[in-house]
Amino acid sequence: MKALRINQSIHVHPLFFLLALSAMLTGAIYEFIILFSIVAIHEMGHYITARAYGWRVSHIEFWLLGGKVVSEEHTTRPVKEQVNVTLAGPLQHVWIFILLQVLTVIIGPHPLLSVAFTYNSIILLLNLIPVWPLDGGKLLFYALCQRMSFKQSLRLSLFISMTSLLICLVWLMTSERMTLAGTLLAGFLLLENILEWKRQMYVFMRYIVHCLERDVSNMKVKYLNVHPKTTIYAAIKNIRSNRHHYYVLKQGEGLYIVDEQECLYYFLRKSQAKLCLKDIADYPK
């Protein structure tokens, strides 16, 4: 379901309006305002940090019980930046907790302060679940990228995401904790995961386009022994965010080494996905 564009910087998912309508009909408008305020502060943490790093941010999108800062750079920036931008959201809940505690000391216990404490805790914990596109799902993906190829990391993180989502759904239903908001959120997250699973190839292709132009001079080098008939596409499936590969081919009595950047060049610029690594030297530039 496509988000509605309020203005150039803010988009709102239709389910968000459904939650707002539900709040008005049930007399929980103050609780809704508190919830939205916490979500907005969370997303502003992501937004300000991303802009501080110079990211090209398209807009902020608000969903049901959450949101996201939309940028095409979350997979193409240094991992430190990606982690910091992701953590900037959950870290906002720390000072919110402190503020709420101070207000409790000043004015004493209040039902709305109790609601704010509860919502702040729920949103923080919810965002740290390893489910895409929540912050926990992104952090899981970044962690996997340090251990395996980009393509493997993407697939495994989505698999873990959908598994975690199903486990949460089973727990909510068996413990009779499922609410209307929970049902809508679960449906939204499940749809997002299905769509992301289908667009894996697009995400991978966008990433290798970035890799063709990236600076590899300071990256750790790894040599891989491969069969001379290994295709270029098979080679670039190994591409990682924190390694630069050299492919070592045994040719007769000697060795022939192919730079990973050469593979990317022939794949993207020459459209030679099926070209064998052993034939690169003889193929015209």
C-alpha cells in the first residue's frame, strides 16, 4: 500500500490514518498524540544524523507505530555511517525516558506520563526486533555483511526477518495479546518483507553499480582460488562491503589473477555476465 504524500518531505501510510481514526472514535486522542510525538522524535534522530553525514534523504515516511527515513544510500555508505544513522533513532528514547522521569518527579505520577513511558518502551523494543525494515532488521543486515557476501547477507537477513515476524505473531496470538494495531502492523511488516524479498535482485544490482565506483584502496584484500571457467556473474556474487577480492586462477604452470573490479567492469559496462575469468585477458576492453 503506497504512502500518501503530504508534502515533499513527509509521506504518511494510509494505515496511520486508520490508527488516528480509531483513536478519535475510542477517545484515545491524547494517547495517539503521545505515540505520534515519540515516533516523530525517533525518526528525526535518523533524519538529522543522515543529513549530518551528507546522505541524500528523499523524505520521512510515517507508518503505523513507526516510520522510516527514505534514502537510497543505506547500503552504499560506510558501515559506520549506516550503523550510526540506524542507532540514532533508538537512542532518542534514552533522553525521552530521562525527560519523563524528571516530569514525574516535578509534577508527580500522571496517567499520561505512564502512557508515555509505556509507548516509549514499546517503540524502542519493537524497533530492535530483527525484522525488516525496522532498525533491528537493518542492524542485523549490516552485521551479516561483515561476515558474508552482500547477496548472502540480504537473503539471510530477510529470512531471519520473516521467521522472527512469524514467531512474534504466534506468540501474540497464543498469549491473546493481539490487538487491532498489532494486526495491522504485522500485516504491514509481512507485506514489506515479501516486497523486499522480490526486489533482492534490484537491491543487489544497485549495490554492484556502487561497487564499480567505490574506492578499494583501503579495503582488506582477500585472495580466492577459483576455477578458470568461473563466470563473471558467479564471481561478483561474492562481493562484500568490507573486502576486496582477487581471484586466483591456475593457468598451466603459472597463476593468473583477476581483480574484482575487472569483473564488475565487464559485467556492467560490457554486459558479459557469462564470460569466464580465464578469458578476461583476451577480451577487448
